[in-house]
Amino acid sequence: MAVSMSRKRSKPSRKLEAREPACSCFTTLCNFLSRISAAIFLLFLIYTWSSFSTIITGKVIHVCVSSRKLNNLYCLSAGTHPTFEIPISIKNSSSITRNFTEHANFSTIPYLISSRGAADINKDEEVANAIKVVEEQLQLHRSWRSDRKDGACDGQGLYVYDLPSKFNKDLVGQCRDMVPWADFCRYFSNEALGEPIPKLGKRWYQTHQYSLELIFHSRILKHPCRVHNADDAKLFYVPFYGGLDVLRWHFKNVSGDVKDSLALELLKWLEKQRPWTKNSGKDHVFVLGKISWDFRRTSESAWGTRLLELDKMQNPVKLLIERQPWHVNDIGIPHPTYFHPHSDDDIIAWQLKIIRSNRKNLISFAGAARPDAQDNIRSILIEQCTSAGNGKCQFLNCSSGMCDEPESIIELFMESVFCLQPPGDSPTRKSLFDSLVSGCIPVLFDPFTAYYQYPWHLPEEHVKYSVFIDQKEVKQMNVNVVERLTSVSATETENMKRYIVYELLPGLMYGDANAELEKFQDAFAITVNNLFERVGRLE
């Protein structure tokens, strides 16, 4: 059965930790005080909790008040807890590799795989089959990996639609009013990299995690394979800022029709374009800078838009910071981090710095407890961390405002061997990529946090770069995480650290808008080259 949850949260601080999830409250119980300064902004959340198996219906959720799904300031993410439902087609399909498009339109049945993993499900056969299909999808995605270098276009042109400004630029122009207590405009400076962070050095910026759409657009306009004649193109990029579109409605009491209006207008516009109709959008790509859940509104929740549920949106590839695992054309790509190299030398200098850094902490956790979330393991992790003694584990309490600045997060991760990365209201965390870019080995508790998300940027052999501890074991108090990590040998630790720094790190960062990388491929280059490989398979 599908599950929705409502969570109590206190007033958002002006700056909050990178990448933590959102909460929600009922319209009938909430009074939203809009457009007042952050200093006096106060919203009292009245908490109503339903049992784990109850579907919340009837009342529309209009307000989501901060935990940490947004980087540094506020939170805006899934209004109800994201659930991964097993599609009917998965139960009856033996393989997806025959034709990846035949599984694009998944209908769902009310069997839930929660973001806490499959262990809570009694229908073991369905779950095992579903996980098998997800893994097959990831193998398919990995088959599209390309060895091509930037500039080796080989007759494959990239066409960028010149959309009417209401689909992108005009949304950026609303940066002061997206949410009532924050000004996004400073994050959209420097071609969406944000303001510099001098304390961390060159190439470090206050990059907002929801700036991916703008960053990608800026880079792709300068791609060497870009063509201006659609007849010369094999790949078509649609620069629709769908994340900003959905973001602006999170805190406004508007109908679903209003939320969906711009997406529907976009599809009407695309249907008039010959390249779109020629292949029904199969050679088109969208970049959406929020999680898939935000674009899959259902009848059980008023959160987000229906963009990715629309029939005409099933064929294109959708690149997201968190994919919906049952949709083969959803592909996860890294969250933007704060580091944006311009040259190979920038990457090499950073690699040398973090491989030599003094990691005085064995373990660290930057986050906040979730006392109202009975199935979340954060409180257990915090207790194990703070009681470890001998300085083994450092806890940075983000609920007290200690994670206000990126410097505090990055410096903590640079001083730590292992970084705990439990899920929040959705499985993924920006903090995962912050830890990897800092050379800190992530400790994961849910395979949906990374292993089922980023097939182009993270290897299938996750033991090369991470430690996995089943959150069910943590929840049942069968494992002490600090003791478990203490038992990891120095050789294993060193091998993982070197793999992260020298193999993974370059491909997890987005270079600046004018990046000149020759020895390395960054996250953007890997993504575009793999898209070309994929579109080549369609011919």
C-alpha cells in the first residue's frame, strides 16, 4: 500500500545544511506567513501523524517547512515521503534488455518499497523481482557508457532548442520570490555557480543544489558538438527549468492545474517541432534539478507537478539528481557540489591536497536527528557517534545552525576518513557528493542512496568507494556503526580513498562554464558523451 507521511518541523534557519529533505503540514492546520523577513519568519507546525500503513487523503498539503532538502537555506523537496512502488510490468517481465522503451510507461500497484529498503515488505517474491529489474535497468544504462572525448562529434550534432523565455529565463527572473524567506538571485550569479567562497580557495562557490538546470544549460550552449540546424542533430536538448517551475509553487496555495500549466504549454510547443514528432521525443533530453518525486504528483498528494507522469514525457531521457528506480528513462546524475574546476591543473591540485589531508576523525556525521520519524536511523547514529569516545566520531549538529556555511561541511569531511550518509525524506543526499569530493569514504545505509541511482558516474562495484551497513541492522541495534568502521583495515581504507580521489573525483564535479579539461572528463562531459552513445543505439 502506498504511504504518505506528515512531519513536524521547526522554523527554518536562514542557512541550512546541504541536501536534506522536506516536511509538510495540512492546510487546515497551517497558517502560512508569507513574504516577511527571515529574522521574523515564524511558522507553527501542528503535527498530525498517521500510522505507517495509512494513506493520507482529502486534505491538500500546501506548505513544506524546512528540514534540509535545499542547500544552505531552506528545504523544498517531496511534500510526502517518496515511495518506490513496484510497477505491474515488473512483476510480469523477465527482461528489460530486449527493448528499453517498452518499459517506459510503468503503471503501479500498491506494493511499497520504501526508501528504507525492501526489508519491510512481506511480498518477498515481488520485491526480489523488482530489484532484479532495477539492476537490469542499471546494466542497460551502463551499456551506454562512452569512451569518446569532447569534440569527437563523429557527425553526431547536438541541438539546443531556443525555447520561449517563459520556460527558463523568466523563471530565473523570479529568483527573489521563489520562496518567501530567501533570495535565490545570489545563487544564480556566476552562470549559476553562485558567489565565490574565498576560504576554500579558487574554484569554490556557493552553488545551490537546485542550480543543475542552469549549470547544464550554460555548459551545453558551448559544447563543441552543438549545431544550429536541427537537421544536423542526433541529440536534442530541451532547456526547460522544470525544477524552478515546481519550486515556485511549493509554498503557494494553488491548484494542480496551475502547477501543471507551464509543463503542458511546453509539450504543446514541442508538438509543433518537427524533430520532436519525428521520433516521438526518444532522442530528446531534459535536465531536471530536483528529485523525480517532485514531478510525479499523484492523487494521494498535492505536492509537485505531473510533468513526468504525462504520457508524452515517457520517451525522452530525464536527467535528475534522484531518479525513480522503476522508470528506465530516468537517469541519475550527480548533485552539483561547491567545487567547479576550470582546468586539469585545478583538479590535480585538489587531488593532491585531499590525498595529503590530515584525517584526524575516523568518522563524522553532518546532519540532524529526525525524532518524529520513527523509522529513521539518524537518532541511533547520533547516539552511537557522540558516545564513541576517544574522538573517534565527530557530529556536526545541523539543527543548531552549525552547518550554515559550506566551509564547515567541507572542512569536516576533509578531516574525516568515513562520512555517514543516512537517507532523509528521500534516499539521496547532496552530502554524498560533498564527501566524495572531499576524499571522505561515504557510509551508506540504503542502496537507493547511490547504488541504484548513478550508473554513469559511480561504479557497479560499490565496495571500491563506500561502506554499506544495512539500516535494518542499525534500527534493530544489531550493529554499532562506530565499532564496525573501526574494524575496517588500513589497507582497505587506503584503497578506497585512493580510488575516490584518483578515479571517481574528476567525474563527480561540474566544471565552470568555460572549463578547459583535456586529461579529465567532468560530470557534464560524461553525461553528454553517454547521451550520444545512447541516441546512437536508437538508429
